[in-house]
Amino acid sequence: MRKNPYFYQLNHIELTHQEKSSQIRREINLSYQQLKGRYPILKSQNSIGVTLFALAILAIVVVSIAWSRAIVPTWLMIVSNAFFMGVLHEIEHDLIHWLYFKRQKTIHHFMLFSVWILRPLTVNPWIRRTLHHHHHKFSGTLHDVEERSVTNGEQWSIKRLLTTPDVVLGGLFRLHRMFNDMDSEVKNGNLKLETSSKLKRIMFLSIVPVTIFAHVILYFFFADLLIGWLSEVFELNLSFPHYVNNMLISLHGIIYVILLPNLLRQFCLHFITSNMHYFGDVEAGNVIEQTQVLTVWWTFPMQLFCFFFGWTHSIHHFVVNETFYVRHIGRKKAQEILRKYGVRFNDLGTFRRANRFRELSNKEV
């Protein structure tokens, strides 16, 4: 029998996907218990979470001040801030699952607000909580709006590449098809009408006003760069009105310290997550078909800015209520378990198949 390069077959054992998923959870949870037994400090969940939160913000502040004083070059500041904003994104994800300060709501919501404001290209995290929980229940379906909003399931093209980090204009390009698919799911009995209506409503509310405002600033910033380049190359006298130029000047610090690092981080995260999640033909409830582990070498620069999301997110689909740092520290044992039970690794055919688990049908091409 020809060995599949990304699919490990258990010898002489036939298990249902539910049995495999249950066994994966059991074995990964056991490995985490053993890890925490060796390093009891890992049990101090709130303390570690708030410490990482504070250190990441401190690093962003220090590097940004150093940049403003011409001590650190622009490229290094953007790269450094993007990395630490990737850490903050993981903290937000843990907060969405109530893993820090669940009983101390003031601290919890303060942390959630802070990580959002430092990553304003993302959607409102309180609303994202609803979208994310829906994603866990219905990952890979036509109404998995969280993943579809970041290009999951689309054929690869220049359009997909350019809209990968953009949840505003890029999201508008995807909206019509997503809504049509959701309406079809309602007609087919796969989605409740009230759930569909709620998802459509909160998708819009999640980007108002912060996310839209942050994106619009970047649209003007890049348009200004393009106009300046065209004017120089073709000797044209093009420019924005003075009030737009004044706005861009006044927002110079925010653009470079916050928005550009987030654009880099968001592109990397969306590229990784949209290609490690499968879409459209995932068997209902089959967690093994929902994701792959993406560790191929050329993704490393992108993994760096989303805290190695492709290495560990598949683990999260099986063991939801564990922190990102435990998941990262214990990833090697967990990956061995995933591989043993048939979770795919580095299935690069996903780029050709528009993220389908199986081959595209003629209707989908």
C-alpha cells in the first residue's frame, strides 16, 4: 500500500472519527498534566497570562520610543512590534475562551480591551467571541464566517493575496457569496434562520467603528504613497488635499507604531490560518478533517508573526481550554499524537484545492 506523505494510518486499527478525537483529547490532556507536573509554575495561569501581557506591551512601548528617537530603524521597529502583537493576539484568543481572570471580570475585560486597541485592524473581541465559538462548532462549513472572512475556501489568485489581511474592503468582496451560502444552508436545514441573521448582523457590528477607521487610515496612507510614486515617475502634479496630508502627518506615529506592524502580523496570521483550516467538504463533527498542522520551512517567517499558529492551532481544535504557551511548550508530544491518529501535516495540496479536504468537484472549480 502506497504511503500517504501527510496521513498516518493506524496499523490494524479501525476507529470512528469520534473515537479518534476522544483518544486524541485524552492523550494530549495527559501530556499536559505530565508537563505541569514537571513544571508546576505552568499552573499559575492568571499570573503567567498577565505577565506575558505586560511584557509584550512593555516591549512595544520601549521599541517604539527607541524608534521615535532614531535609535531603532523603522524596519526593526515594525518587525519587533509585529512579533509582540502576535503574542497579544494569542492572549486575546485565550481571553475569548475565558482562560484568564474568569472570576475577576474587571481585569479580564481590561486585558481584552487593551489587546484590541493595540491591534485595531482586528474585529471587536467581545463580538468575535460569538463568531469564534460558532467556528469551533461548525469549522469548515459554509457558515464558518470567522475563517471565511480571512479568505479560507477561496481559489488562490492575486485578489486573494491582496485581500488576505483586509477584513473591511476585502470582507466586502466576500460578503455576497458568504450570505448566499448561508441562505442556502438555512434552506437545506443546516443552519437556523435566527443564527444566520445573528451572524450577518454581528459581522457588521464587529468592525464598527474601530476596525473600519484603522483600515481607512491605511487606505489613505498607501494611496498617498502610490500618488507620490506616480507623480515622481511620470512627472505629474498629483497630491491629496492639504487636510488629508495634515491628517496623515498627525497620524504618522500611529501608522508606523501600530498599524503597519499589525498589517504585517495580520497578513501572516490570515495566510496561515486560512490555509491550515479545511473548508467546504469537511464531514460534520469530524475534528480530524477540520485542520492540518502546517510546519513547512518556508512558512517560518509568517509563523514568527502569529506565534507559530500553524504549528499549534490544530491541537487547540481538540483541546480547547488550554493556554497558548502550554500548547506551544508541549507541541512536540501533541503533534506526535495528532500524527498517530491521522491529522494531516504539511498538505500543500490545499493551495491547489482551495482549502478543500478532498479534491475539488467540477462544480466548485
